[in-house]
Amino acid sequence: MATVWEIDFYSRPVLGDDGKKLWELLVCEAPLRNDRAPEALFREARYCPSSAVNSQWLGDALKKAMETSGQSPKVVRFFRRQMNNMIVKACTDIGLDAKLGRRTVALNAWFQDRLANVYPSEPGYQEATISSPSVQYQPPVPLALPDALQGQQWAFVTLEANAFDEMSEWEIDFGEGFPLSLAGLAGDRSVPGTIVFSPRAFPLAAWMSGLELSFLKYAPGRAPRLILETGSNDAWVLADAVGEATQAEAERFEAAKQAANGVHFLAVQSDPNSESFAGFWLLQELNLS
């Protein structure tokens, strides 16, 4: 399986010797499978003085990370929109494919740990302000799925967290997972999900695999529906929640997702009797603000 990196390059609540905020590059290997132990993933942190912040420094640092890790990532994911131009240029200059999106589960867990346990111990630490305009997203206008990829049926389901221990053995054409320990979930925790059934399951899953899936959410209102958010700020109407019973199920799904630290899953199958998956993605709705 190809290597994917999740990176962040931004200022930190730590002052350097010049009295200005230090910047930092975080490079974290994405687990891609649920059976990858977080401690086995490549991670590297490197501070950068504010006077040196540019695409050249970033590109050089990424090349050093590739030399250290022995990895050449197929994709470099990042979530800060303001850094798009610099990160894309740095990656392009050294032959890497950079993608702006919100699927940075391993990076987010590591960054939260550094906010709590690393930066406060630095000599130049200043009280961290978590909210940042660089990652605030405006609610996107959901688009309809292409006609040829509409699912015929869908259902809310639930699995115990320990059921994912065998996910690497499941027959899955397209998909991605991550260790549930990254989200702090115990084996007996219920993980909610949605299964879409379609006779065109394979092309639907293939199409989804190119979208940088972020998370599912239930959007109530005059037209209740299940929304699939993707990429940096895109959304798709996965299904309409028609009827009170379906809307009640959708509300239970959303409540269960929040209780599971935002973790949930999306599966695509040809029919309810299928024993394989055209697509299966573990997802987590992250608080990136």
C-alpha cells in the first residue's frame, strides 16, 4: 500500500530567540489501515524561525524527512487552507502530490498531544489560542451525487470497536482505516456507520476513493438529509432522510458518532447479502478550528 503523509506547517505558541513565534513542520505517516500501531508510524517535528518561512525551507525539510524515513509518499495531506500555495509549491518542486483536505486523523491526535504536553514546556511558550482562521470552514452547499452513482438503498448500522480488529482481513476494493486507539476508543465502544447499496457499487466506491473523504453528518431542517463532506470544503447529498422514522434513526446516528469521539464509517456494497465491500472507510469528524 502506498505511503501517505499528513503534514502541518504553521506558527506555534512558542517564541524564538528573536521574540517572534516559531513555526513548526509536523510530518506524520498516515496509518491507512486499522492494524497499524500508532507508535510504528513515522513522525518528525522540526522548528523553523519565522524569518525562514518559505517554500524553499519547507521543501528542503520534507526532503530531509524522506531521507530519514526512507519513504516517498504518494500523497501529502494538509488541512490549513491559508498554507495552500506554499505547501503545494514546496511539494510540487520536489515531486510530491499535495492535497488539501480534512482527513488528517493521525496528525490531529499528535498535534493535540503537543498542544497539551510539548509546547507548554518550551522556554518561550505563550498561552495557546486554539481557534485559527486558517482552518475555519464555511458550510458548503451540498451537491447531488452523479446520476449514475446514486445508491438504491442505504441503512444505518452499528459495529463494536473490536470488530475492526479484523478489518485488514475483509474483502474491500477501495477504502482506508486507522487505529481506533488514535481516537481513544475502547473495544466495547459502539461505532455507528452507514451502508450504501448499489448495483454500481464498484464505480461508486471508486469515485468516492478520489474525493478525500472527511466525514458523514446528518443535516436536519426542511429537507433532512445525510451529507458526505469531502476535500477541503465540499459536500454531497448521500441520501434524503424521508419520514419521521428515518429522521429519528439519523439523529441516533449523529448522537452515536459524537459519543464515539466523531468516529464512524461509510461502506458501499452491491446488495445487503454481499460478504464483500466495494468501499469501506473509517472516518472521524475532527475539530480543526
